[in-house]
Amino acid sequence: MKDRILVVDDDPDILQFVEMNLDMEGFDAQTAESGRLALEVARERPPDLILLDVMMPELDGLTVLRRLRSSPATSSIPVVLLTAKALAEDRVRGLDLGADDYITKPFDIEELMARVKAVLRRAQQMRDLSPLTGLPGNFRISRELESRVSDGGEFAIVHADLDNFKSFNDHYGFMRGDSVIKYTAQVLLEAAEASGDPEVFVGHVGGDDFVAVINPEFVEEFCKAVVTNFDQGILDFYDTADALQGYIEVTDRKGERHAFPISSISMGVATNVKRPVKSEWEASAIASEMKEYAKRQPGSSYQIDRRS
């Protein structure tokens, strides 16, 4: 799908010129001749980016920007300011209000197109990062798996998640639960960095699910490091009494109390070393299957698919 760009300017000649060039670059361009109309269009159908003139009558661009950023429906839309003002304080004010970039009139159309593409690229990268861990999300995970499968080289996919995490979250609250998710991400990243594989990839599927893609030569040492490092630090997130007794007690909806062991990490590994893996879907399914085998073991563990 084409990226939709909303161009906001009270000069019809500029609107027509920019719209034409955006269309030539493959964008879906919309125009608005006033700040008020721009706000209506943005709220009804949020665009992928807004080119916003600062100097407009009735409702100036900075006021429009402030209102865009204060509305949940439009707060995350990237905005590039078009301004005739050359003073640094005016540019700083726009950036402080949440603008992603600016370009000074009169502008070079090639520079404007380059800035539009750069801001869209940054926005896409930010959208595909987990806001909690900062790790790549599902889109980049899928793209990484697809690339490894199509390249034809040897690879291993690790699917990791936490055991007894829901009970931990219910007992201590989501804030401490988020801290455990961040801790898990750090454990995986440190193991990846120490693995010796320069092309290792770590992603966050969501919740307590993670994925790593690594050279099969290093995968077992990677998993061992994750198990060791995770177990060494997880008790720090428990109250002392719970850590000493080795479990927490959680009351269910019926008022019954249940004991849950200390959280651990389970990993399933799929590789194409002994048998071909034809798609990223197949690789993911095998890794998930092996993870279920790992979960049958007490404590942190991993299982590697060695079937031929």
C-alpha cells in the first residue's frame, strides 16, 4: 500500500506542486488549505505523515501541531514542518512541540522528498520495536526468518518464553512483571553478544515470548548461557520470603490458593542442519514444538530438534 501524505498549506500553488511531486514518487497525496481542515482530515483518516506549513491564517501550524500531539488518534503521526522562518528559536519551538523534522521555504523538492522518505523510514523502524524491550518486533522477526530460509545457509531458530510468568504477574503486579520481561531481554542479548556469531538476531514477539536466530554452531552454548544467567538473576525480582521458600501463592477466582514455582525460561530450537526447513512458518512451528518439550522439564531448560 502507498504511504499517505497530508500536505497542509494555505498557498494553492505550493499544494499543487508538492502533491504532484509526491504522486510522482509513488505516494498517495492529500491536501488541506487550512489548519482546521487538516485536523479534521487527520482525525477522520490518519495519514502516514503530515507536511505542515507553519505560517497560516486563523490556525497556525504550531497550534495544529500541538493539537495533533494532544489527541490519541493523531499523536504518533510523523510531522515535517514547512517554514519560511529561518531563526533557530522558531525551529527549536517546532521540534519541542513534537515535529519530526523541518524544511525551510523556499525548499528544494528533492531535499523535501528525501526528508519525507527518511522520516517515514524512521517511523517504520520505531513502530516495529517493542516499546518495552526495544527489541525488533513481529514484522522484523518475520523478515529475518524469511531471509534466513531463502538464503539457503544453515541457521537455528530459538523460541523462548517464561514459565509461571502469569502467576508472577498476578502476584506482584504488571510493573514488576515488566521488569522481568526487560531482564529476560537483557539476558538474551548478553548471551547473543557472547555467542561469537556476528549475525545473531534477537527479537521480542510480545509478552514473555522471544525469538533468536543464530548459527547452529553456537546455538547450544547460547541456550546454556541463557539458562545460567536467567536463573542467577530471577530471584532478585521476588520478595525475600518467596525466594527462600521457592514459590509464590496465588488465589484464583474461586478463592483457592495455589503454589507456583520460581519463574524459569524454556527454549525450543529448530535447525535446518539435519533436515530442510522450507519456510519461516515451518521453522517457527518446529521451534514452538520443541519449546513445549522443554516446558515438561522442571526449571529452565532447552530442547534442540535433532530429527533427520
